[in-house]
Amino acid sequence: MTRDEDYKLIEKVANKDMDALDLLAKRHQKVLYEYAVRVLGSREGAEDIVQETFLRAAKYANRYKPTAKVITWLLKISHNLCIDKRRGDSKSTIPIEAAEHNLFAYDRNLESLENRELSRAIQNAVNELPERQREALILHRYQGLSHIEISKVTGWSRSAVESLIIRAYDNLRKNILKKRNIKDFLQD
């Protein structure tokens, strides 16, 4: 399905075509689900966010302007819902059990214990990032969005997005190195 086909689906959704909404959901639900799981760390929470994203997309499809890709618009809705949900939750970090969902590319097909430990260290370091850095990193690294697209999804300026991503990667490096050095020190 092409970008133009997505736009046509949104037009049909705006005209209350539920089959078009179903096609739109089938096309984009996986990306939205993966994003929500990464941000919330909960399958159930992510499923709720995806459902609510498509309900809102149906409700506001008539307001959609084709200045951004449809997936960018859907991610913006999902992003806002995730923020609202996180504000309502007492926790502001992703639970460690999110590791079970193979959220990070580093977790896939790793055989050695050292690589699994590095994967956990990366996940923990991502969990410990400040919220905006974590979200910018997830959208950039795991959703593959450009800085401009992240800006559209989050409402942050492009320079803020660039700064957040740079700081996120810098903090990840520092946290991972610090934890590995502590571990090496304790093993000696």
C-alpha cells in the first residue's frame, strides 16, 4: 500500500467507512503497538493505546491534513495517548519485564551470555533515560523516524529533537560503561 492509498483510506474513514478503518488498522497496528510497548512496557497498555489511537483516528479523520505521512499522524495520536497514560500511572520507567517482549534489536538471536547481559544493560539504560530523551530515542532508533517526523509527532522543535537524541545516546554510553565498570570491579 502506498502513501496515496493511506490518504485515500483516511478520506474514506472521514466518511465513516469502517472497512477503510479496518484496512488502516491492519496496515499500521504493528508499528503503533511496538511503539506503545516500548514507551509503556506493557502489552495490555499498548493494546489499549492502539485501539484508542484508531478510535481517535476515526473520530478526527476529517481534520487530517496530508502535510505528514499517515503513520506520522497516527504515531502523534499514539504518542499523546501514551503521555496521558504515563501521567496517570505512578511509574515513569519501563518495567524490566519488557525485556521478555524482545523490544530491542539487540535481544534478537543472541547466544552468548555476555551479549544478553549487554542487551539487559542497554534496556536498563534506556529505561533510566529522562522521559523526553527516551521517547525521542525510541522514535528515532526503533521506529525509524527522521528528526522532522519526530518533531511532528511530539510537537517539539527540530533542534530540541536533535539535542534530545544526542543527549540520549550520550547518556546511554555513560550509563552502560559505568555499569560495566562497576560489574568488572566487583568481579575482580
